[in-house]
Amino acid sequence: MADNTNNKSNTDTIDTRHSPQAQHLIDTLQGEHIQKKGGQSAVIFRMVMPDHLCPFGLKSIDALKHAGYDIIDRHITTQDENTLVKETLGVKTTPQTFINGKRIGGNDDLQVFLGN
């Protein structure tokens, strides 16, 4: 069941193995928690802007849902947030997915990880 309130919550720390930098982004950015009881935990940082909805982020969300993950979906809604995410995580692109506290990478890396 998805929490579609578009707000972060104090319960959005689903895995304690996240780096302090990733946890700061989870706490800072808005989004939703797509709960799957008993599923492994995943966090995704993806662009959801008024004029751009990242297709690779949508593919990643779909793959995580189909694989049964408990997902913290964090929306990057401005270019400033996009820069913050990329600089904080030390990456060049988004989306970025973490599973059980470990960075998997972008959509291509996620698809390989999931065996798709």
C-alpha cells in the first residue's frame, strides 16, 4: 500500500545501513513510502519535476515494485535538489537506487542487479 501524501515521515528509515549522506537525503527530500510487508528495503532518488518525469526513474520504480521491495521513493523536484543528490552521492546521473543500504546505481545497474 502506498502512502501518497507526498510527505516524508519519521518512519522512512527502513534500513540502518545507509550512509549518513544518503540518510540526510532521505530526511530532506519529499516523496512517498511504498510499503511491501516483508520485502527487502530499497531507496530511490529520482527526478519528478513539473516539466520532467524521468523515464528511467519510472522503470526503476516499476522493477522494484515487481520484485517486491519496500520502497522509499524520494523525489528530486528542482535542479538544485538534483545537484545536491549527485554531489552528496558522488554520482553523475539520477535515478540512484540503494538496496539494503548498498548503492546499486542507476536504472541499468538496477536491472542487472534484479536479473531483468
